[in-house]
Amino acid sequence: MPHLRMTGRGLWITVLIVPPLAFVALFIVYPIISAFAYAFFDWQGLRRGDFVGLENFHTVLFVEPYRSWTINAFTHNVIVFFALMVLQNGLGFLLAYALWRELPGARFHRIAVFLPVVLSTIIVAYLFKLFLHPLFGVVNISLRGIGLDWLAQPWLGQGSTALWALIAAQAWHMVGFPTLVFLAGMQRIPGEILDAARMETESEWVKISKIVWPLVAPSATIVFTLLFVGAFNWFELPYIMAGLDGSPYGSTDVLGLYFYRTAFGNVSAGQQDFGLGSALAVLIFIFIAAFATVMTLRLRAREIQV
Amino acid sequence: MAREHSEGIVAQLSLRGIRKRFRTTDVLHGIDLEIGDREFVVFVGPSGCGKSTLLRLIAGLDPISEGEFFLNGHRMNDVAPSRRGIAMVFQSYALYPHMDVYENMAFGARLMGLDKAEVESRIAETSRMLRLEPLMQRKPRELSGGQRQRVAIGRALVRKPDVFLLDEPLSNLDAALRSDVRLEIAKLHRDIGGTMIYVTHDQVEAMTLADKIVVMNAGRIEQVGSPRQLYETPANTFVATFIGSPRMTLVDVTRDGDRLGVANGGSVATGALPPGSAFKLGLRPDAVQLQRGQGGEGLTATVVYTEYLGDNAYVYARLADNTLLSARTTPNDLFAPDELVTITVAPGAAHYFSAADGRRLEP
């Protein structure tokens, strides 16, 4: 009875697909569409005012103080992206290579590297806030303990180090993810290909750059794209560690915090503007979508079938 | 390091007491082997006998646990694979999937520090010899199995190594292509004259290609010799049954004067006999003759089935002690299943092995 089977199969597919589709529609598609709509109106608190066309976009991009805030936050996101590209993806690649080559203790380190990834961001953020406490934090106590008093800094309290402290915490938290993706990519490389390379060179660098790196291109596409999206949507960790204002003095402000503040207001400023917030959200969305698409297409082009 | 073949390279390999241990398992139990310059040596043996492991030790891909390996008098144990002057053709070919044919061949040559012109001339020469010229811009996935094979060989040739290692290079090819490539490899060895070590589990490949066959079993060398030596004077029952197809029949016999008897199965005269009263009699398919019916002098047997191969035929018959014997007959003389036959042996055509340890006994 093939017909009946198909019905049963169709039913299964329906049951499995409809709930997540509904979820995505309700919590992702609908907010995106509504943000697009809100961005073109003037808002008085929760009350929608007049249609103002591109006025809100103009304000966040070209009118002070929004203009400076936007540039400041965007610049920080760019820094975060490139810093994490090195600290998270770069380090992840090297860690994956070390794990792949089965150096002593690889089994332990595979777990150790990935463990922080499963921790909640809240836990990691609070932990690092404690670690970086100027007086009682383990970082400064350790530095003083080994006589490097001059290196002990109020890491989160000064503009010159705060963003980098957040980046370091983020890199520690998530480095296991690119590591795992790269490791999976490396494990797909046939052993004889690496043997063939070993017959021709003893340089680890040549093997990494000329053989392994090109062959894990699909993994690179995944982690680069996800890091890009993550870096420009960055919110939880700076929110917990630096607060909604991107303290101190906006030195850790990123687009996520800035958008949230603008749309929903914050304790100190108290003002909220859905119109400007939505305009920001739309700009962030378009930027990420456009850039991620171009990036994915370009990265896909260098992938090859093994 | 590698030298020009035309200038007469020397590549003598000397393996002394080589052992290989993976954690607690011994895979090779002391291999002693001398391989001469320009020899085509084939390591042959059943799966898991350690032949590929031995090849990887020679290549330097796995460390030698014990013993020493010398190449031209230089100890190679701790020399990196890329510095041994050895090139390897892998079973899966192991071409770099992201490089085209040209790049695959150029990669190793450039890493040797050759200048651009030299790399190009070597690739041009090799690709001409292997008929790869139309394929130079293709990626490995765009090549057929036979073409990949040729690229893998080309990649090894471009480096002009002293020694070529080939690990089951034909096993991924279909049967028709296999014999073509086998001929090509034999021709290649004649043309370039390097020392080649070739691993296979296929005794036909071993017999047709080798100057010298190394028969391995369970981490030991059973016998080293030319194909003819191995076929005509196998050192023990393992080699006797491994080399030759269909395989040699081994029958437990007891001596009765100048005749050999099988329990309740008649007796046969085979010519001169080794000393001793009981041993294993080894009979190749062409050493025995079949006569219809029983009653005459010879071993009694029952036909099980007949393989007709066109130019000849093989008859499989069961002896009284349940041994399955294979015999070659002419295609005009086919036997039906369950037919009763009498088996006689041409004088001097039989082999004799010790019943205790399977070693060859000379009459």
C-alpha cells in the first residue's frame, strides 16, 4: 500500500516541520517584518505616530549624537570581529591541528577545549567579571603574585582595556566551537593524503598552509560566517560584563547594546524610541545579511570536493 | 638524496632485525632483508601479514620499533620521510584534491628546492612518458581511476627518487585495467631503472612483476626468492600454497616402501623420496593425472566439480581422507561430479614437506 505509506510519511513530515516553522515565523520572521514596518514611523512611546519615510534611518546615520554613537558601536563590532577571527578561529584552527595530530593528552584536551562552549554565557560573563576584578580578581592577584604589579589593571574599568577584556572572555568561551568544526574537517582528510605530503615535506607549516588549510575550506566557511554574524549581533557578554551603556564611557558599546538602548530605553536615560531602534535593527540586519551572503559565496568558491 | 637515473643511481636497502610494535601488539617480528639496486621487489602475503606496515617503515611514515634500516649504507631510522630519497604511490593514490595534475606533480619537486626550469622540464618529461599531457589542468576528481594512478606514479617520478614504493597500486582498478597498468609498471621499471618495492596480496601480480618476491605471513618473512624459485622450490607449506593458482594440494601421506599411501585411499609412486616415514605431499594441479574408475594403482578420489576455462580445465576431487585436490586436465577430458577417479603423479613432480613444521624436504 504505497499510497498509505506516503500519507503516513507526509503526516510525519508535517508534524515535525510545522511546529518549528511556526516558531520561526512567530519569533523571527514576524519581528523582522515588523521592525521593517516600525522603522518608517514616528513613535511616541508605544504609540505609533506619523509615517516619516526614511527619517529614522537618516537620524541614526547622520544626526548627532546618534551618528557618533552608531560609528562608535560599529567600529567596536569591527574590532571584535577581527580580534575574534584571530583569537577564536585562528587559535581554534591551531588547537584543532594539535588535537588532530594526536599529541599526548589529545583526548583530555579535546574535552577541555570544548567544555567552556557548553557553559551558559551568563556564567562565563560573571566568572570573567570576577576574574578581572581590580582588587580581588584572580587575574590581578596572580599578576601581583609573580611580581608583575605594574601589569595589574582595572581591566573592565578603563577604556583602553575593557573591550579587549570582553573579547578575551568571549574567545575563551567559544574557542572550542571552531576547534570542533575544524577538527571534524581535518578528520575528513584521508590519512594517505597527509602521508603523501609527509613523503614530500617535513615542514609542518607547508603541510598546514598548503594541504590542511585548503582541505578544511568548508569548515572555514562555516566558522567564518557564524563568527561574522555573531560578532555583529554580539549582546549577552557585553551586556552582562559592561552593562547596557557599554561602560566605561561607551568604550565597550556595540551595535546590539546600542540598538537595545535606543529601542527600549535604559535606566539612566529613560528614553525609548521604537522608530530609531527599528531603523538601527534594519540597518544591522541588512548589513549582516548582505555581507554574510557575499562572504559565504566567496568562501564556498574555494571549497573543493575531497 | 635523489640523483639522475641516467647517471646510474645506487639504491641498496638493508633491513636488519626490524620489529614493529603498535602499543602492545607485535606486528613485525624481526625482518632481515637485503634489496639490491634496481631490483623490482614484491612483498606479498595475506591481509594483515605486515607487508604494508613494512613498507611504511621503509617510507618513514611509521617509526621502527626495533632494528635498523640502511639505505646505501646510511642509517635511515631517524631520517624524515621526505629526506630519504624515497617516493611512494599510495593505494588510494592520495592525490591532493585541491591541486590540478600539474600542481600535484610540481608540489614535491618544488619542495626539493629545484629551480623553476628544472621542475618544468621534469614535469614535461614525466607527463609525456605517462601520457598525462592532455590532463595537466584537471583536478583529481575529474580523472578516471587509471588516470589518477598515472598521476600518482608521475608525482613520484618527478622527484627522481632512489626507491619507489608502491602500496597495492592496482587494487582500486577494475580487472580489465589492472593487467594494462601491470604491464605499464613493468615497462616503467625497465625504462627508469629505479629500485621498486611493490606490495600486493595478489600472487599473480607478484609473479608477473617481481625480480624478487618476499613472501610474508603473520609478521615474518616466509621466503625470499625469484618467482621461479618460489614456485619450484617453496621453502614451506605456506609459500607452497600461497604461490600458484589453483593452490597446491597438501596431503598427509605415510611411506610404504617406495610408495606413498593415503589412509584408506590407495597409494602412489612419485619418484625419489626424502627420508622419513610420514610427511606432507604437495601436488600442484599439473603434477597429477586422472584416470576414470578405480581399481588401478593410485590414490582413489571422487570428483566434486570441474572448472572449464577454455584452454584447459581444473578438476576438484576429494581424496579418501577428505582432502580436496585440484588437477589440471584438458578441456576435452571433463569429469562429471561424483565420478570415481584414480590419481597418479608424474615422477619428480611432487613436493615434500615435514609433517611437523611444514618445512620443505628434499628427496
